[in-house]
Amino acid sequence: MHQVAVEEALEGLAAASANFGFLLPLEPLLLVYGAGAEADAHARPKRSLAQARQFAEVLTAESVRLLGPDSTDGPVLRALAELRRSGAPTPNGEAGPDHRSRAQRLVRHCFDLGVWYFRLRTGVRDALSFVPPAEWDDTPTSSPRRHVAIWEPVTDLATRVALLDEYVPVLRRTFDRRTPAETATRASLEARSALLEAEWRVADLLTEAGWDVRDDSDAPHELLVRGVAVRGAAQPDQAAGPDYVLRVDGRPVGTVEVRPRGKDLGAALARRGEAATPSTASTERRMPYTYATDGVRVLFQNGDDPEPRFREIFSFHQPDTVARWLREAVADPQAPTFRGRVRRRLPDLDDDGYAQSVLRSWQYDAVRAFESSLRRGERRAIVQIAVGGGRAVTAVTVAYRLLRHARARRILFLVDRVDLERQALATFAAYSGPGEDGRKFTESYRVERLSSDVVPSQEVVVSTVQRLHNVLSGGKPASGVRYRPDLPPEFFDLIIADDCHRSVSSRWRALFDYFDAPVLGLTATPTDQALKVFQGNLVSSYTFADAVADGRAVDITIYRIGRLDTRPEWAADTLEELDLDAKETLGHRRSVVSGQALHAALTAFKEGLPSMFPEREWLGSENVALPKTVVYAADDRHADEVVDALRTVFGQGPGFCQKVRLNGGSPHLWLSQFRNTVELRVIVVVGSLTGADIAPVECLLFLQDVKSSNRYFQMLAVGTRPIAPAELRAVTPGASAKTHCVVVDPVDVTRHHAGQSSTVRKRGREKDAYEAPTAATTVDDAEVLERWRSFLRADNGPARELITGTRALTEGDVQMLRSWAESLARPPRRLTAERIWSAYERVGVTASDARRPRAPKGPMDLLALVRYEAGLEPRPRPYRDQVFERLDAWIDHQERQGRSFDSDQVWWMERIADGTAVGGHFAAASLDAVPFTLKGGTSGFLRAFGEHGAVRLLDELRSVLA
């Protein structure tokens, strides 16, 4: 074909093509292959696929020529590779609708890549729109649904493509002889390519979030969909104005600034704000949502927020979300956003009925501190509350107030294990806010757990981090989190992460970065890693030392067993069980007690029990049970060996000791049996029981070394939960009260972490076989008594009518005494009932009744000391002794009146007296808790005394004992 004829044919082809004519001046081969794919997509789809593949191969080679061989990555080249694969030959056979649809889709991909090439070569960002040929639309011409933007060619496009078939090899040879672009040209093109790559990514992100990305020329059709992202009008590089205008229901609501990777997005947004002029001020107010992105990072600012500031988000917000924001802004102009409602609509705790009698003082402080942080606009905050301090109640209080007052739409509650998920659901179900007249949380707001396939649209969603990560990774955890349209980043207004020191591990941390929501982390042990993730924003701290001082936790004593051979073993803990930090990594070598050393350690443990618990005579006899014990083993095989050895050393059967698998095997069932029954005395676990509520545990036996201090103290926390004496005796016969937890240490694990916690008191002296505990260091009793009396002299005592004891105590009186005792325990005095009473005992002012077991002291015992200091009692006596003396006197009086009680009835009355001694007041609801449930709870009480007699007896006992 003659050269002139070829040029005329190419020009004719460019004029006939609906979508590829603009490529003629840049690369004729791309015009030929693109127009060929377009021409054949409907009638000859297999030929169209081959043409699309040729288009991709030519454009790939041209990209390498212009940008260099190193430009092998990026969304454009990945799109080219995908186009080459999609256009590969298909098996022989008749072309069907699937082939036609596939061919038409690839033609659109060719067009998008052609636009990218055009903008790369020319630097012109003209609005180029794809126009489907008329034959692609199967809708009848007369139908009102027929698309108006279609191409009606004057001359058959396929014929024009065929005219150039014989000349395509010549064009290809000319193309192949092209030399690489010069260095200066390449540098200029690379800079332009970086911006175009970013724009390509941004278009994908917008489309993924539900926006219909269109060029400016498509504007008349934007009302067909809710959210439209309109590309800016044609303009040269560096021109002012947003790259996209976001429109919702036809209204412009936001802008998107696109910058190449590596550019300062914050500076781009600042310049954007400075560029606003008075003439555009009204428009700016109508478009409060501003984004800046390089296609990887996305910055966002909501102009309706108080003190608007930019924050990094995972991806663009969905059009439905923006439409809801607009409605909320119209409904409440003074507080148009969630952050605005937190600042303007969330009342102070006191004003909302949350006196410190409703929450514990540290819970009150934690809620107030977090809400203050949220009002300041801080996106992450961490609260430390020691084990047993009520983290769950603190979290539910935060959720309740934000749902009620700040109109939070959804809140996510994250835990790290299924049993903790059940506990969280139970806490929500039992919670009742002040002023609700007993109405429970779940009666006002819906709470549901996240499932693996359906995302609940409730006010509170509870999930484990593992399940949530699996949902966001599409069942492929190794691939990381990915955008999920039904669970978008803006789905939640707040995330509460319990035990957040585990959630911030490298595996789960991406969950916090995915959601565009403030995060409240709660933990008993804030690790360095957790503090880093939460930007060092520790807003409230209630430590283990504070909990011990307040009587909310028991202290630790250490019993060492020395000179035992251990074997080194490579650790193989799973990430779900291991809380990694800088001091412990996968694959470390650790000491493990096994073989003969294991039997020696367990024998020393058994022989040392009387010295660990000297107040329990004949420990291990028929009437005095082994304290509940948790044994930490290295792995499953080691745990099996330990279980067999324990049964042998103690001469017990299977019901005495069990291995509990934390991953699988329904561990919550075994933990429940361990917590609530007498028979199961020892459990052997692999990993840590973080968050497990097993208050009866009094011994922890380490048969493996632990390198991580954080993990070690989490393992200790299992044994530090306090328990009422009656509840302890129900599962550990012969016990009096839980006053401490013994850590049995044959591997020197406690020495590795010496000095890490001031609350760990080491008792004992070195011996050949083991260390026997000795007395604790004497407290400065004179200083304690002086601070206590100074406190009373400052008129800080309880109400006068409580001191005089002129009437029986009510439940309200007891609550007032508890609040008063908590105020005494806070800084600067830090005086607890136990510490003050012990000082009185050591100076000889008071003593417990030797016939009764010594129990931990509480607010009621402090009241006895106040009466002594006021001269109303000659000698202070423990409240428990007083209660049981009243019970004995009442029973004696009843018997003299001819009324007798059998042993079963005496059991019930003694347990009621026990409950009164612990709490100061006995509530009828306590009959449905341990230890009463061991004999049928309320029903058993009614059977023991008769329906009418039981009610009368309970009222009489409450009056006599208080």
C-alpha cells in the first residue's frame, strides 16, 4: 500500500473509531489494535480479544522505552499485564455472550490505558470519555432506557481496520526499531508518570468505595447514581483547582487533591485552603469534605468538625456515608458531626447521674479521662486498669454514654478470645445505666457478635480480633486486610479494644489502621508496643499496686525450688497465644522442667504446701483441699507429661488434674468446671490465660521459662483476683480466705523479671532443695496509724449515725462506707482497711477471735476502728467476728424459745452471715450466686425453711446480723 494511501487509511480509521482516534499522532499501532478490538467486540469477540492483547503488548513495550526498564511496577503496568493475560487465546468454539461481554470489557481497558498514554506523552489532562458503539446496546432504539451517548459510525469500522491489515507488519517493524527516550526526556516523563499512576490508583479507590468516576463531560448523567466523582476540567499541569469534585445526589460536597507518591499531602491541602477566595467561600462551605491522596495514602478533613484537622484514612468514604453526614449536619447544625456531638452533647459524668458510688473511683476517672481525650480530638487513648478492676464495665459505660448522648451509630468491642467475647456479651446484657430504672443495656441498644459471613448492623458489634481479621482478609490472613464494601472503614464511630496489648501485635494492628474511628484501648499491662500504637496517650492508670492497696487484688509471694536440671527447648507458641515484644521472639530457647526433674519439682511443691499456707492445718487431708493451681507448660506434649506426673505424685485420678487447650476443645467448659467445682484442683495450660476470671486460683506453677516481662505479669494476673471467703470455701474446702497467690518457681522465671513490678514481694532464703517463705517485711505501723488518725481528725469520717450504730445498716449505708473507704485508699494517703487493721493488730490494740479464720478487712472493719477512736468501743473487733457472734446469740435465743434447726438449715444461716460479713448487707439476689447455688439457690433456700418461713427468716436475719 502506498504511503499516502496508508496515511489516509489511518486518518479515516481515527475518524471512524469512537474511542481510539486520539492515539493516531502518538502511536498508529495503538490506534489500529484498539480500533480493531472495538470493531470486532460484538461480532467477532475472539478476534477482538487478540487485538486487545496486541494493544497491551505494544503499550507495554512503549512504556519501557519511555520510562526505562526499571518501570516494571505500578498499577498501569499491572493493568497491562492483566490485559495481556485476559486477551490470551481461548479454546476453539462458537463465540457466545460471555466472550462478547469479555471482549467489550477489555476494549474499555484498552481505552483507559490509551488515555493514560496520551496524558503521559502530551501532559494534557483533557476529559476523554469512553463511548460504547451503537451495536453494543441491545436495547431497542425506541426504548427510553437506551443510552444517549453512543457512537453511530458513518463508515463500517471493521472495513477500515481490514484495509490496514497488510500494513500492520510494517508499522510493527517501525515501532520495534525505536530507540529508548533520551535521559532528559525520560526524567520529565517519569515525573509526569508518577502523577498519572497516582490518579489511576485514586480512580480505583473511588470506584471501590462506590463512587462513579466520570469526566467533566459526563456531568449531565450524574443524577443516575448517588455518588459521582467528577474529574477536573481540561487544564495543563500545575493548574489550580481540585482533581475531583465529589457530588452526592447532584450536590457538590467535597474535593480530592491528587499528588504523586512522596509529595507532602498535608502541604497540598494547606495550599488548597489558602487558595480559597471570598468569591468561592460559599462553595467551600457547601463542600466540607476534603481529601488529599497519592493513591496509597489518603488524608481527610471534615470541615464540619470542631477545629477541623486532617487524619489519615484507609480509603474514601462511601457516598451513602457522606449523604448521612449531610443529613446529620442539617438536623443538628450546632453539633453536625460525631466529634461535635461528643464535645457539645455529651454531659459530664456527674450531670449524667454517675456519682462515684455508681462506678468505682478508678472506673470513674478512666471514663472521664477518655471522654476528655475524645473531646480534644485525640484519635487513640489507652486506659490501664489492673486485673479485677472492672475494665469491661468501664468500656460498657463509655459505649452507653456515647450511644445515648453523642448518637454514635455503631461501636465495635474487640477481644482476643472467644471466652472473653462471651463475657463481654454478658456484661452488656447485665449493664444498666443511671436513670434507666433497671432497664438493661440490651433493652435499649442491640448487641450482636460478628460472624464470619454476615456483618451485623447493630449499635454494638462484639468480635475477636482473629475473626475480624479473617473477615477483612477474605479468609486469607496472610494477604492482609482489604477493603470490604459491606464493612467499610467508616462503619464504626468508636472501637474499644480490651486487652489491647495483644491486639497491637504486628498481625492485628492493621485493624486499627483500617477503621476510621477513634480507638479506646484497655489493658492491665500497657506494653511499650501498645503505648507506641496509642501514640503514648495513656489517659488513666490504675495499677496492680493500686489494686492490691485497695483490696481489689491479692499480692504475690514466691516459692522457689532450686537446683533442678532443665532442658532447653525451642518455643513454638502461636501468634494467637503469644504477646510478642522486644524481649521475646518466636524461636527463642527456654528452660523446661521435664523427666526426673519434673517429678522432683512436683514432689517439692507437694511437700512445701504447708509452709505456703501455714494457716491451713493438715493441708491435703480429707477435709482440706489442695489450693486451686494453674500449671504453665511449654507445649502440648509437655502438658501431657505434666498431667501424668501430677496424678502420680498426688496419687489422684483424672478428675484431679486436666490439660486445658486454649485453642480448640471448648476451653471455657473446662475453665468453668475448674472455677466452680471441688473435684478439679489443677489445670495445665500452654500459653497465658489473659483475662480469664478464675478467682479461686491460689497457686501458679511455672514449668517453663518466660522471656517477656509483659507476658509473665499477664500470667501472674490469673492468680491475683480476690474472692469472697464463702465463695472460696465452696470450691476449696478447709480454706479460710484468699490472702495471697503463691508463685512456685523451679525455673528461676521470677529472677528474670525482678524489679519489674514493685508489688512482687520475694519471701524466703536460699536452701538446697527449695525456698520456704518467711514473714513479710514489717510495715511502719506508727506512720500508718498517724496518717489514719490525721485523716479522722480532719473530719473525714463517715456519717455520724453510722458511727453511733443506733440503727441497722441499710444497703445505702454500706455503699456510702465503700465510697468513703475508696477515697481513703486513693493518693495521697493510700490507706486500706487491711493495712490499718494490721497496724492495730501489731501494736496489740485488737485481735481476731482465734476460733474463727482470719478474713481480709473491709469498710465495715474500718467503721469499728472509727468507733474505737471515738471512744464508743473499748476494743475494736473484726466485723466478721461481730456478725457471727450475733448469729450464735440469735440461734441460742431461738433454741431457748423451743425452735430448733437441722444441720442443713444452719449451713444456710452461716452462709448468709458470711455474705453479710463480706458485704455489710445481704441482698436476696445473692441466694442465686455461689456458694448458695451448690444447694439449689433460692429454690433450695425455700425448701430448707418453707416458702413462708424462709421469707420471714431472711428478713429477721438481715435485721439481726447488720
